[in-house]
Amino acid sequence: MSDDSLLGGHSGNAARRRREAEKIVVRVGAWEQLGAAARRVRTAVFIEEQGIPAALEMDARDATATHAVAFDGKGVPLATGRLLPNAHIGRMAVLAAHRGRGLGATILRTLLAMAHGQGMGAVRLHAQASAIGFYLRAGFVTEGEPYQEAGIAHQTMVHALRK
């Protein structure tokens, strides 16, 4: 008799659901395709968690940006970021319950690869002070002095891309 039958068949289904949820797919595209998913993550992180006003969080630059969104195996968006045409990476966000799993690094690698593919020589971003270490580990360096943005301490950081 299998373990599934001993437990009424539920453990196999639960394990299968967990494996499905662990499958991460990153989709890249325009706001028209990924906006709803990106907005869901950004609203949870920036507006609800960090208290940033919605008027500051959502802006017209979303329409010209290329977006990356990480989805779990059930299609739930977990992380996002965007690359602007001026080589600025921004709106990097990972849902709180999914931090520490490498999703932010996956989104960042995707955005860096997109920038490289578009011939950008370097990218910049405005890192929240709490994320500076994350970006340093990814090869970014600080530029200028820290400053406040939306009431949160930030640091401009830059990453040169290999040709």
C-alpha cells in the first residue's frame, strides 16, 4: 500500500501542489501584458507594506518600460521590476512571504540581461537603503550621497554592463 493510500491520497496531492507552486516562471513584456500582475506585487509591497502613496508608486513611465514578473506554478505573481528606456531599473519588489528565495535576484538578472541585449552600457537604480547590500552583491556600486525619496532613504547605484 502506498503512502498516498494510507493517508487517503491527500499527501501526494499536497506534495504535487507544493512542487507546482515552486516552479517559477519569469515573463518579460510591456505594461499591457504584465501591468495587472506587476501592479498586484507593487501595491502589496510599496503601497500597503511601505506606505508609499499610490500616486507616487504608479507613474506614466510604466507604459514605456519593459517589465519582468516572476510567477509561481499557479500563475500567481510574486516579484517584479522594470527597465526604462533610459537604462534605469526600478520598482523592484518581492512579496514579503516570498523573500529570501532568490526571486529578487532572478528579476534583477533578467533586467540586466535585457539591458545588455538592448546595448545599454550601464544601468542605474535608486536603491532603498535596506537593499543596498543586495545590489552590491549583484555588482552595483554606489554613486553620490544618500537621499530621501518618498520618505525612504535611498542611494543611487550603477552597474556597468559587459560588451
